[in-house]
Amino acid sequence: MKTPSPRSRPDPEFPAWVCEQLADLPALKSRPMFGAHGLYSGDTFFGLVWHGTLYFRTSPATVADYDTADAGWFQPNPQQALQTYREVPAAVLDRRPTLVAWGQT
């Protein structure tokens, strides 16, 4: 399992681009939180953008897809890793319909 490497200069427009890509999700909202952007569909928190990387919450039904893609988990510092949030693979990020589908699960 790879762990994500922090990016030194995240694109400040990346969170807005992510929201544009996920616009088909019902009641999509982005909220700033602790230096990241939390993503909500209605009242459901499902993902976050942190240092130029998109992470989605996983479940027992979806984690195998992330394992297959060798997706790193969200690690805001070296002492903490939230293994229920995994990096969205580039192949998914680049395909809007697939990204929306992964965001819904």
C-alpha cells in the first residue's frame, strides 16, 4: 500500500475543479475544514481535498477497488492515517462519470 506523498504546491483551484467534476451528485457542497475541503452530498460527508489530492470515504463494499488501484490512505501527518479515506486513483479522477459513481458509493 503506498502512502501519498505531500505535494509542496497544491493547485489552489483543484477543489473547485473537483466540485465541477462531481456536480452531478445531489446537493454537493464543499466546506473548508482544518486546511482541507470537506465534500458533502446533502448531509453526508464523503470526501475531502487535502494538499492537492482527492480522498473518498471507503466502505467494505468499495475498499477492494482502492486496494486494486494501490490507493494511499489519507495521512494528514506522519503519526495519523485515516484508513477509511483513500486517494482517488488518477484513472478515476480523469473520467467524470466514473468519478461521480465512486463518489456515490
